[in-house]
Amino acid sequence: QGIGLRSGGGTQGYDLSAVPKNASGGVLVTEQELEAAFDFFDLDGTGTITASNLKKRLEVFYKDMPAKEYRFLMNNKAAMSLDDLKDLLLDNEVTNFDPVAEAFKVYDPQGTGFVDTEVLRTMFQDLGFGEVSDEDLQVLVQTGDADHDGKISLSDFRNMIHANKEDEHVDPAVQEQEGEGGDEEGGQTPAAAASEADGAAAP
């Protein structure tokens, strides 16, 4: 399964009116989002990302993505810097694409309309967050369940992504003060982990 941007995958669940646009009419991608995504993929901290880096991260979300998709994402380059990524995506002209709906398909592989919690558990464990208990899953669902029906729908997922983007613009001093009341052991909470992984799947 590929990401769908190149392969022309189905547009089920797309709401193009909900997709912010850039000046070229393509999908809006901010510098902050690209920097966060780059850091996520730059596993070795070298300042460049390779197809191998992409595979190690994306295979958690896309188990059988073919090599040609990785080459496409790398723009047929052996390595990419942050500036390369910005040049490629900031002024993109991609129109018929809903990145949030595409990201949601990863969490809902059976097309039920709701996040599969066992898929969610496996993904977070594969990303290195350790064992995810039933209680952790409950917290994750409650965090994303905007309409309080006990499940995370695509609409809930959009709200969660939107809220995460808004949080990126909070004054760092305010974030630091709020962080003082967080996990006593300094670990990442399930809610924070959810935001990080969602951001990676839907840059």
C-alpha cells in the first residue's frame, strides 16, 4: 500500500474544501511542519534524510510500500536536506489530495470509518513508545474523540490534527510552564505521543 499521492489512490473520505491551500493552489505545508517532519525522518541527526530513513519510519504506517514510492518521495535523490524538502513542498501544486484523509486510512485499514485501536497500539509500539496498555489506548481515544461517542472518526481525526497545529504556535514560555505539571518522570504522555505520530503521518 502506498501513500496515494502518486499512485492515484481512491479519494474516499476526501474533503478538499477542508484542505488549506498555498499561494500556488496546492496543499498548504508550513515551514514548521516540514521542520518537524524532517527531524522525525533524520534518524541519525546528519542533517540529511535518505530512502533508508524514510523506510524505517514509514514502514510502521505503510507495510508494503514499493521502492518506487520511496524514490518518488525522495524526488529521485540519494539524500535530501531540509532546504531540498522546502523547495519541493512549500510551493507544491498538488490539488486533488487530502493529506488528513490519507493519514486516517493508515489507522483505519478496513475502511470502517473509525480508528482501529489495535492498529493504533501496534503503531505506537513499533515507533518505540514501549508497551501500550488498554488504559493507554483509552486515553488516546478520549484525547481524539471530539464527539464523545467512544471512537475516533475522520472528523475527530481532523479536529485533532488541527488542534495539534494550533499548539505549534503557542508561546514556548507558556508551553514550558504547562509542561511543569506533566508526567513526573519526564516521559511523554500518550496524548503527546499521538500528536507526534499523527503529525508524521499527515505532514
